Amino acid sequence: MDLTRHPELAQRLAAAYALGTLRGPARRRFETLARRHPGLRANALQWQERLAAMTELQPVEGPSPNVWKRIEMELARERQAERALASQAQRTQRGAAAGAWWRGLALGGVSLALAGLVASAWLLRELDREQIQLAQVRADQIASVQRHAQVVSQLESQPLVRYVAVLEDDRSAPSVLVTFDPRANTLTLKRLGDFQEGSERSLQLWALPPGEAPRSLGVLGRDQVVRLSAPEAQVRDAPALAISLEPRGGVPSERGPTGPVLFKGPLLPTS
């Protein structure tokens, strides 16, 4: 199947690959296709970037005040049961002189009382344990729903990506990931490699429209992620992008690239 003709399936496979749920032969097949198709590789890189910071969303979870309160109540009941047992034992000792018959009767009553207290304490502990477990399960469910809502909110707040390009060096190694958001008319460039231009040099981005001279889309700063403003028409008409090494500050657009082209690649629509 040609995944470039099925963008929704390509997005789902890229998301599963980034999450790690795509395994075995399917994962290896995806990696093989990604090496052949820059667009599919860009989808996977984009999903990995989206999901990379999700662990920061995990809130610090601690026992709720109700859990501590129930634990304190359970400890108080156990102490009360112990005091009752000690008091009953003292009364039994004082009544030992009343005779064997009364002693036996008292012991029988004490045994029944002890059995009742032990049974009551056990039942209370079991009930409290179940309530604590149920409260913890509910708290975990609420926390899970909140985390899911945060993740969905973060994904929905991501920029709209209409075009994507993976610019590669002369060894076909991914070096710069480029995405275009038509709502903000913004190109976002993320450096994937470790290339650093010298202090007297600048990287300049070029659109390569067919049959026309290259058009400058802007000069890159030295940050890992750079954003450049560009009208959608300039991006839409360019089937490919390139980055050249120029004198510091770049060169005028009408002159075209004057230095070596370091990275280039096709610009592909996401849908």
C-alpha cells in the first residue's frame, strides 16, 4: 500500500511508532518505508516531538486527606479495642475469688466478649480497608481522566501543520525539520543534527519554485528551533526547500544562494 495516498493511515502509524505500540514486523516495515518516504519520516519525527514532553504533564500524586483520616480512624478503633480487652481482663482477675462456678461463668462471658470484640475489630478493619481501596481507585480514575484531558488539550493547542519537509545533508541524514502553519503564516524549523555555523556565517532558507530562481524565506538564528514568517503562497508554490551557508546576515533574495547548499528536501502537504 502507498501510504502517501493515505495520509490518515500514515498519521496513525507514525503516532503508534512514536508511542512504541507499533512492534515486531510492523515496526520494521514502517522504518523501511520511512527511509524511502521523507513525508512519512517527518510524520514520525513530528509525533516524537509532540510526545517528548508529555511526562512533564504528570502531576505529583499523594494520598488524599480522606485516606489519612480513615487510617487515623482505623488506628483509633484498634487502640479502643485493646483498652477494652485490657479492662475486661482486669475485671476477670478481680472476680477470680468469687468461686469456680462464677469464675467459669465469667471466663465464658469474657471469651464471648473477646470473640465479639475481635470479630467487630476485624469487620471494621475489613470495611475500612475496602473503603480506602475504593477511594484510592476513584482518585486514580479521576487523576487519569485529568491527565488525559491535559494531553488532549496540549495536542489540540499544537500548531496546524499544512506542509512538512525533512531537509537532509549530502549523506541523506535528517538535519532540519520544517513545518508550516497556515493560520499563523509561520515556518518552524527545528535542527535535528549538530551542525553549527561559524560566528561570521548564517544559514539561509530558500524556496525552490519550478522554473524560477530560488526565493529567500529568511535567515535562521542560532537557536535549535527557529520561526520565520512567510505567506502561504510562497510556501505552496515551492515543491522543495534548501538551506545554504551565507555571510553573516544572509544575502538579498534576488542574488540567490552564494554559498554551498548544506541541506535540502521536498516540501510535502500533510493532507
